[in-house]
Amino acid sequence: MVEFKFPAFYTSPMTQVVLVGITCFATVGMFSAVSNLGAGGTQDVSLSDTSNGVLYGLFAVVGIISGGITNLLGPRLTLFLGTLGYALYVGALWCLQTQGTNWFLIFAGAILGITAAMLWSAQGCIMMSYPLEKDKGKAFAIFWAIFQFGSFIGSVIALAINIRTGELNNVSTSTYIVCSRTL
């Protein structure tokens, strides 16, 4: 069996923090950008509220056991599983707009609630255990700067795509495609 050795810079704690930041940039940041469109870019505020209620309800419940899941599976696999719900949720928003599938958005919100708890548990594990004690403040600053930049870039993309219409309407399909491609 051939063993692959990673370069030394790849295994440094700050590189791992940057990689987690990029992961959250492309998942949570873009989710925030789409969520900030108002009702997820749809006109049905009630459905968006129901979906977010299910999402954050399951997030709170699964958050209680997600630390144990991270200990069992390891932070790498838990982080990977945690990212899957974000793409599904943005896809469900697009599916709602094109197909009118209300149930799928609520289902995707439930899946995202479960996977988001796992993602944030793995993120916390990496942020608290990889950097040295003297570097934790810098690591948190780097992570949050990269992560919040995802929401900013996603919002700028959504604004640029939808600015031509000049009206408060559903966002275009291209907005969901660009945000899901970033995920």
C-alpha cells in the first residue's frame, strides 16, 4: 500500500483553520447570503418561517449530541457530512421556485438542522484543539474573517444578478445556481 505524505505546510494548525474557514465560506456563508434575500428568495414568508423553525429546532436538539458524533466519526468526516445539508437546502429553495415543492423545503430544513449541528461541532473541535493556546485568538480571527466574507460575497453576487429587475420579486434561478455552485 502506498502512503501519501502531505506537505508540512498543509498539516500546520493555521492551514487547517484556513481550510475550515474556506469550507464555512462556501457553505454557511452562501446559505446566509441566500437566507438574507428575505424568505430565502421566495415570496412565501410562512413557508420560509416553518422551514427555519424546523431547521433551528433540530439544530438545537442534535447540537446536544453532535459533540459525541464528532468524537465518534472524527472532525474530518463530521465536517464533510455537515456541509451536505447546505447544498440540499439551497437546492430545495430553487426547487420550490421552479416546481412549487413546499414539502421539500421543510424536509431540507430538517436535514440542514441535523447536518449544521455536526458542521459546527467539528468546526469547534478543530478551532479549539489544533492551534496552540497562544495562537487561538489569531485562529478565530482568521476563521471568522474568511467565513463572514462568504456571506458578503454571496450577497454581492445575489445583488448583481437581481439588480436589473428593480422590483421585489422572486430571485432568479441563476442566483440559486451560483450559490449552489459555490457550495
